[in-house]
Amino acid sequence: MLEVKNIFKTYGDNPLLKNISFTVAEGETVCLLGASGSGKSTLLRMIAGLESPDSGFIFFDGLDLASTPPHLRDFGLVFQDYALFPHLNVNDNVAFGLKMRRMGRDEISERVASSLELVNLKGFGGRSVNDLSGGEQQRVALARALAIRPRLLMFDEPLGALDRTLREGLLNELRTILQKTNIPAIYVTHDQEEAFAIADRVLILHGGAIIREGTPADVWANPMSAYVAEFLGLGSVIEGKERGKTKDGMWKVESEFGEFVVGCEHKHSKGEKVHLLVRPFVEESNRWSSSPARAERSDSEDEASRDVSRPEGNNRNTIRGVTSDVVFQQDKFKVTLDNGLYVYLKDAPKVGKKIAVGVKVECLG
């Protein structure tokens, strides 16, 4: 098991990482997710032994790695730019780390062959890496990392240079490989779709700290902060003021978009500023949105609101506005209102029409 404990790192006078601690268990894939400059790649390089922390510890199976050089850590590292040797063919690229470890020729041949087969490149050994596609080159880089039988695999934005189709295909293959090999892995990315597709656990870095940690489903359902909600694109984040409670114990929150009634577990006082997350789409029920086709028959906002189907549960609310933009996204339409809020609807209203839509509103504290 990998254990990262109380890591601090500064550049100049600027703190980059502040008291970072986490673990990676056997067979677990942990994703470090954050915007550019959040320190996630620097953290990965420190685990690999390519940089040193200002303070803190990195343990593997209880052993402090501070005095262990990178090549003796037996960690595999896969970069975004592949880092292949252009003058070597596929076999020799995969075999490079094994030769550095002075393994026998037969064992090298066996490991190279099995690694290439694992990444679906059987029969590619004699080809020049310069003749391969970007996806194939990244598979070679992965095979090279797997060939040393690493104790830990680390990925630094490995799919960033690939187009969407290649990225999705390789991501699916990578997830299968990690499940087959049971090798613990750390995956660094700024792309939440990648993170949520591959990770058993997600760590979100911001301001030098881990501000949210959990399974993809847990983080998606409970972002716990305005930054996480906005970073993941979970919905519109708005600011409001508490205006007291309803008879059934719900909080009334006044905002520039109207008053919302919200149930939450936070402790609040009247007049306190809070952040709310307006969820634009709830997958399990299309009843949570209005029927825009019916709403657009009327120029009256009051008439349009009659067609609203509200979400069940404590945090049901309605937003109203004039449709300012409609974009088709896969199986739904992203509808942006003139007040800046947006929702996802199955059917598209016309631009310029007033609509009212049932949404779920959550308190972020």
C-alpha cells in the first residue's frame, strides 16, 4: 500500500501543496483531479522520486521511500507525450526498463510479448514507433510500464494528446487492464469524465489541498463546496441569504433568481450567506422538468409555470426565465435562460420563449 503523509511543497515563496495525505490500497485506482497548476503532477513526480517534498513522508508497504532512487522504487510511469525512444522499435522500447535491470534474454522476451499482448499490440514488436498512431504509441508506453511488473502504476495526463474517440477507447482498455493486473494506480488528470470513468476514488485538488475525496458516485452526489460543484459542472451555483424557516423546518433562501426552499443538514442563522447548487437535470425522472413544448405555446410566464412537474423530495423548486440558448448534447438539450441558469430538457423550447422548470436545489453551505 502507498501512503502519502503530510506533504508540503513550495516554489519560491508560493505554497503549491499543503499538508497532503492519502493512501492507495492494493488494486485500487485513485485519481488526482484538479485544474492546471493545482500541483497534481508535482505530487506524482514526488511519489516517483523525481522531485522531493519540502517536508512529509511517502511510504510503500511501510517503507519510507525518501532514500530510494526512482529506478529502485519499481513504479511504472506513463506520460502524456509517451516518452518513447524514436530510434528503437516497439520491442526495444518495451524492453528498455528490463535491460536496465539486467534481466536474462529469455525473460525479457517473455515479458515484452506478454505486455504487448495485454495492451492489444501483439505482432507489433518489429515496427518503428514512428509509424504508429498516437493511441498505439500510448499503448507501447503502457506496455513498457507494465513489463517491469510495477508495484504501482502512475499516469500523468496519459490521454491528453489523443482525440475523443481514441481517448474513450483507450480509457476503457486501461480500466480493463488495471482490473486484470490488480496493480494499484494513481491517475492524474484535469478531465472529470476521465477521472469518473476510471477511478475507484477521486481526490480533488484546489489551493494546494485535497478539498473533496470519495468515490465518483459520492463526489457527484455530494460535492460539498461551491468550487467542486462548479469544477465538475454539476449545475448553476448561486449565492443567497437565509430568510428563516418554513413550518416544516425548511430554510427559505432569497437570491437574485427568486426565493428557494431548501432542506439541508448545515447549521445556519437568519441573514447568513449561503451557496446553492441548482441541479439542471436528474437522470432518474424526466418528470423533474417542464414540458417545454407545452410551455412555449404561451407568452405568459404564469401560464407556462402551470406545466411544471416538480421534483419529489424536500428540495423541490422552480426556476423561470426566457430561453436564450439551446444546444443539443447527446440525448438531451442544454437550455440556458436569460438569467444565466441552465437546465437539461428532453425537448427543446424555442429561443425567446418563457419557460418554468422544476429543479433540485441543494445547499452547499
